[in-house]
Amino acid sequence: MSDLQARFEKAREESKNLPERPDNMTLLQLYALYKQGSVGDVEGKRPGFTDMVERAKYDAWAMAKGKSKEEAMQAYIDLIESLK
């Protein structure tokens, strides 16, 4: 496991113990960066308008499209650090 991968996994664990719950936009950003860093570009069909939560998550992830896994991992780590 690379150093970046290890720090990414550590940040994921730390995200569960933040001093306060981030706002919804920050949560979407965390979700998008995590998915981009772990899976890569968004996949599948965009959820319909009746599933607003999944649609928002999909749209957030789609905004990270094209970002390398390494860039997304580092951005995720930096965001977690800023929330501590």
C-alpha cells in the first residue's frame, strides 16, 4: 500500500470522528472525493429526480470526473484535515 493510500484510509477513519458534523455541501464533497479516489470516474445512470439524495451524490461525484485518483485522495485528506 502506498503512503498516499495509507493516509487516504486513515482520513476515512478520521472522518467518522470529526468534532462536528459537516454541512451537506461538505458531506457531498467528501463523498465525491472519496468515490473518485477509490473508484474513479462516475459510473452508471444518473438517478431520477424522485431520488434527490442519490441524485445529489451522483452529481457531486460527476463534478470530480477527470480528476486522477491520486488528486482526489489528496484533496479528500486535505479536506478531512481542515475539518478536524
